[in-house]
Amino acid sequence: MAVTFTSDGRQSTKARRVGALTKDGDGSPPASVPSTYTSDSKKEALCLEYVRHFREKFTALFPDRRELFLMPRNEWGLPKFVCTTLRPTLLPYREIYDFGTLAHFVANYLHYEPLESPNEYPEVLPSPTQVLDWKVGDCFDFAVLLCSYLLGAGYDAYVVYGYAPSWICLRDQSDTTVPILEREAEEAAKAAVAQEAKAKEVGDGAPPTYEAKPRGVPTSRYVAQQEAERKAAEAKAAAANDDDLEADAAAKPRAEAPEPPKQLHAWVMIRGFKRDVQSTVYVEPTTGRAFSPEAAPYRGVEAVWNAKNYWVNMQGTDVPVGDLDFDLVNSDLWEYVFIDPASQAGGSGARAEDDMYTENADGMDGLGGAASLDGDEDDGNLLDIPPSWVAKLAVSRGDFALRYPPDGQRTTLYHKAKLELFAENHHDQGMTVRLLIYKDAARTVVKECRETFLNRRDKLSHRVRFPLEGKLIEEFLPGRVFSLRQLVEYTGRRRELYFYVTARQDGLVCREDDIGHKIIERFEGRPDQLVYRSVSVKQDRVTGSNKPQYTLPGGESAGELIVQKMTQKFVRNAARKADEDVQKRTFYVQEGRIRTQFHYDDLRITRSTRAASGGDARGGGAAAGGGGDGDAESMQLVLAAERDCLTEVRRSQLEMLELLKLRRREETSVVVDRPIFETARERRVEEKTEQAAVESQDAIDRLQVDYLTPFLQNVNDLNAISYEEAQRARDSCLKSLKERLIERANIIMTRLNDENAKLAKKQATFQRNQRDNDPSAEEDFERFCSEAMFRIQILEQRLASHEETALKKFQDLDEKLCADPRLRILQE
């Protein structure tokens, strides 16, 4: 039999894992295994006997059908009914309460392995608890575990097994679109439909009697033609590049094994009208994808089951899943194993007298009326399914936080894309998702890189890179420095910064910087009504001392920027007259001109303006130019506005440069703020590790570090020390202590003698030089004598203390030796 591998290179190891389960010496399961895993109750035995009769009868009536998957062995070799293998369990985690997030969790929590034989049932259907312990399973293991969780979450879920294409059975998603892009396409389509509906609603209103034809801005046909030709040439070049990449990928086709005619597979079905599910949904447990019946890739259904019953498809296994009728009560479409008393009461699912159960009533009499369909039969005689034999399917908080065992990471290849998933707080940069979108099918040229982050101190939440365009987009959560919301950067060309307006005092909404050319800032909610400010600049190429006065800092890599023009725009202030309310003010810095434009008054097509140039603008001369309307602002206010505008522009430029420096520092040393329960759990693990280390250290043989060990090296047997050996060890130990005490006393005495000698020498020197009458020398001598006497006093105290304690230490050691059990022979 050829070995089957998944797209991840995995093969079936279930037989090896089952064989490796720990057993006692007699071959029986360990005592820690629950009894329901290794034995059957009376009700389970009766159920298995009934199911066995059902399977034999079904095989006799439909010999061309595949044998039903009803009683596979569990991991301990005991046959169990598949319905009792389901264990409805609600996980205590709100994040995976919905079926989409729950399917995604199961698909990534377990490692997928194919069936040992693509067209054969698995020989073992382990308990979901064992699957969680292994963290590995095939499609049946995935489906049983996911269905158990869905049933616990309140969904009407069923395990379905039938046939599927090879790419489903091997979890090969290299030819499918990444789910993130599919969701974006669906949302875009919904938004387009909503926009069309809204436009239609607006268009349904009564048209005006007279409607002016929009003229628009005049455009040049020649320029438009040239632009269209340029875009067509770029699109053609891009298409040619893509064709080359696709051709290279097609030149190396991957070798695929011939696909079997029918490959068994198991998945999950969720019926509608529970938990806000409106219609039937198929869920692929190995990938977490959801399909509608019409779009599902499955090729046929053999049977379905849940924790209450088992239904066999009687509509034909070759019928597309989109055409199947899932009216499970209709016995013409679905043959159920156990009779449901609720359905019997309604009569809608009552069987005809020629039903398969009544064709051989003698063969069913031994089941205690389980197959009896007589309406007068007491419902209490109907055999129902025993409770699940599986323990509760618990997932610890640590395993749930890991998400993708064993290393907290999963990688999946899609068509022209690669998706990397990381567990929360396991990536050193706080990354949780990274999606690489490639330009070619061979996934060699990256076109787009999307990254999602969590718990970063710099509040970075999303980042998108376009390597071919040199474009970078970063999005931040509220609460970071400068209230930055989004950063868009075209390397070396353009930079756009968007801010959280409510968190800033200056009302800055965005800043657009054409590097080295122009800076545009937009505002909201300012008390001075400012909404727009722009600065035209150029690179400073002037050398020497003749520097312009109006300059801006250009950053580390560039020199200063020379201001050419500054522009301010204001919204209408209703509290002021239109002739006094400035709408736009332009400062032509290099030309020495200032132009002020005021707002239009109601029912007027002209507005007041004021212009000043040359010495008028800087020297305070008379106003010049166009609008001698009378109530114009004074020249002093205009010049003050120019100074204030330049000050604000410089402050904004410095803030932007500081922000960019901060971003570089943050990316150099990324800090992830981990939740407190994560650090508390790690702290508990560290404490347990330290405690285990201490216990292991205490378990070390104390003789290896004992005080008497150096003196027992020549002893042959430590458990039977002779009198001579004990006496020799005792004498050696006391002698060693005596030598150490004498050595310590000699050291103190030597230092004391040295200090006395130094003091005597200093005194003799001072007496010889006393006739010089040097005040500084006398002060030095007094200071030296004071310090020397202090040291001599300390040494004398140490010597006296040592003499007092030496005898006591010697006596204590003698008593310790007498009490030592290893030298007890000296006391006998």
C-alpha cells in the first residue's frame, strides 16, 4: 500500500500512537484510565448488539453499499458506538463561542494526518480526550472533536462522512484563496451592493424640473490620451511580467500521485435555526472553512450522526451534497438506526409496514422491543442511546493560550499567499498574524506583506508593506505618544501621518509631507477656525554664512529646508463680518509678499482681499494691491500672523522628526506588555522549578559535602568504621581546626605588629623634623596617629575575641565528633 502524505509532509501514525499507549505488565490499561474507556455497561452492550443487528440487516438489503461506520474500536481496543463517542462540551472561553472561531481553533490546535488508506475507514476511532492529548488526528478525529464542541455550544451539529477530492483529504490549500482575502472580497461586494441600493433610493426621488448639466473642469484630450497610453503600457508590462512568472512556475509542474476514484472524508454539518444559523452550513474541520451546500466541494454523503442518532443516506451516495434533502425525519430519504419517540408521536416519520425492521421481526425480538414500531407499544420499551463514555473535553488555559502547539506557530500555503499564525505573546515582536501575498504562483516575489500585532507597548496593531512600491502603512491603537493613528510612507518620496483628533490639543487631523517639496496639515475643531496649513520648501544648497532666515530642520539625513511659501485656510466664523473674517492667507516668503483673502458675504460674488509686497510687508508701509474695501486688518497683525505661522510650522516639523526617531527606536527594541495572568502563570512555573531544584539538591548525598568527609577518605567501608580509623579521623579533624585557629591568630598578630611598627616609624620621623615648625606636617602627623591608633585598637579587639572563642570552637567540635554516629565506636 502506497503511503499517503499531506501537504505538510505528514503521514498516518495512528497505529503507532495507539500501540505506544502505556499498559500494565499484564497488558491491561493503567488504573488511571476511566472504566468507561475499557469496559461496557449493560446498556452499552445492548446498544452494540442492536447496532450489530442493524448493520447486518442493512448489508443484506443493500449489498452494493459500503459497510457502515458504526462500531469502531477505541484506543483501548473496545468497540464503541460512534454516537456515544461524541461528548458535548462547552469550553469556558468566550473567544471561541461562535462556530467560525471554534472551527478555526480546532483546525489549528491539532496536527492533521491523512487516513492510513484513502478509501478505508480508520481502524481506531479514539476518544476526543485522547485526541486532545495527542494533539494529532485524522479527519474523523477532527470532526468528532469539533462536533462535540459545537453541540456543547448549542449548535445543531452532525458528523458527516462521505467522499471528498484529494486536496480536501490532504489539506492542500495551495490552489485556494486565503480566507482573509475572501472575506475582504465579500465585504467589498456587500458594500458595493449597499451603495448601489442607496444610490437607487436617492435616484427614485422626483427629478427636478430644470437640471443644470454638470460641465466639470475642462481637460485636454491630448493629455488624457497620453495618460491612457502610459497606463496601458504599464499594465501591459506588468501583465508580461506576471506571464513570465506564471510560465516559470508552469514549467516546473509538481508531481502528483493519481487520485483514487473515491476518498473517504469526514466533516461537520450545522443545520439552521439554532444560534442564529439561518441555513445549513458545512464546516471543514481540518481547515476551519465554512461552505454553503451549493459551494461545498464534497462529492457524496454516506451517513451522518450526532449524539442522539445515526442516519444513513438513502438518496444515493453520488448525489451532490448541494442537492441532498436533510429532512432526517423522512425515512424515505434517511434510514435512522434508533427510533426517536418524539418523531413517533407526530407520525410524520412513521415507517411503512414493509420497513426493513419488520421484514425480519424474528431477528429483532431479542432486543427488548427496540425495533418494534407498533403504535400501542409503550415508549418505555424503546431502546435509546446510552450516554457518552468519553470524559469532559477540557482544554487548560495554558494550552488555550498556546493555540498552535507545540511551538505556538502555524504556517499555511495558499494560492499566491502564505499565512503565518502566532499565539498571543509568543512572538518576540508581539505578532499574531502575518500574511504574505506573492506576485507569482511559485511564491517567490512578495507583493504585499500584512502583519497584525497585539499587546505592543508602542500600540502598533497593523502593518502593511508593499516591497515593490516601497510603501509602508502602520496603524496604531489609541494611547501612544503624539496620538498617532496611521503612518503611510513611500520610502524617500512621501509621508502621511494621521492622528486621533480628540487626543490632540492642536486639532491636527493629518500631515502630508512630499519630502523636500511641500508639507500639508489639516485641522479640526480649532478655536481660531484654522483647517488647512501648507508649506512649500526646497533643499538648502547655500554654503557659507549667507543663510536664509526662514528655514526648517530637515532631519538627520537631509540638511535644512528653505521655506518658499506658507498658506493658511480658515472656515467661516459666523460671529464676524465676512469682510473681517480671513478665509486664506498666503505668505510668499522668498518674494516678500503677503496676500490675505476674506470670506464671501451672503449674496456676493466678490470678496475683500489685501496684498502687501516688498518693504511694505516687512517695513510696515501703506497697503498695496487689490481690495481697498476699508476694513482691512492692520499690517502688524499680518506680520505677527506670519511669525506665528512660521513658529507653528517649525514646532510641527520638530514634532514630526521626534516622532520618526521614536518609531525607529521602538522598532529597534520592541517591548511586548504581557497580561498579568500570563506572567503569574510563568511565575508559578518558575517557583515549581526552583522548588524541584531545591528538593533535588537536598537529595544529594550529604557525605559529599559533610565536614568529616575529607578525614574519611582512607576508610574502606563508611558503614563499618574501625576504632583505629575513627580515632585517626577524630584526631585529624581536631588537629586541622587547631592549626586553622593558630593560623588565624598569627595573621591578626602580624597585622598588629605591622601597624605598631608603622606608628613608631612615623613618630620618629616627626620628632626629627619637628624643628622645621611646619603646621601642615603637624596636622598630617596627628591625622595619621589617629587612624593608626584606631586600626591598632580594632586588631587588639579581634585578637582578644579570637583567643576567647578559639577554645569554645575547639570544645564544640570535640562534642560534635563525639555525637557523630559515624564515630560512635569511640564511645562504646
